Amino acid sequence: MPFHIEPQNHCTRNSIHTIRSIQFDSRNLADAVEAVIVDDELLAPQFVFIESRDFSLSTVTAPGEPTVSYKGSDIGTVKALDEHTLIFPIYDGNGMFLSAGNIQETAKIGMLFIDFETPNRIRVQATATLHQD
């Protein structure tokens, strides 16, 4: 059962984030980092990185409780179909299907792909949909 993800609209910092960055005198740094690393589309080099990693998946329950799980699987399990769509299968790991259930309820996810040796990482925040293909 693969699910497809599509990026959320660019997430601008809401007032509490802005207040905190001003409070800790980091607004200029935050703006500079955001300008360089935040994007609404995946690029070809990111496709290669994502497809060469395992990952962690975060989901949110209907009451708003976050959860995260390591999705250790074969390298290449996650595929980038295009700059807006990633797919991967959902496995019956512990039989609870918590991630799939949360996706069905709220559709909000985060994915984290890490190369601990370089170190590089890609975070994806998205709205997910389940497809039974």
C-alpha cells in the first residue's frame, strides 16, 4: 500500500516563531537559512539522496498527538515520482498500522532522510494520501 505525498505550501513562520527569533536575536539567521534551504519542490539531486536512504516518518493523531517511527527498509524503497510526489509502501511491521491510520485521519507527515557520514539531511513536511495500488 504505497502512499503519495505532496509538499505543503511554503511554511512561513507564524507569530510565535517570529517572536522567539526576535527574542533570541536570531531573526536574520533564521531568514537567511530559510532562504537557502527551504523550498516547495524537490530537486533532482534530492531525488538521488532520498532514494539512497532509509528514513523516519512522523505523523499526527486526530487529537494532535505526534508520533515518529523509523522506517528501516531497503535502500530505494522511497521513490521520487516528480518534484512534488514521493511514494513508498506501508509494511505490516508490528500489525498496528499507526502511521497509516494517522495519515488517513490527519494527512500531516514529516519525513527525515539522514546521511550520518557526511552529515547531510533532507526534511520533508507534507500532506499525505493513502493509495491502495
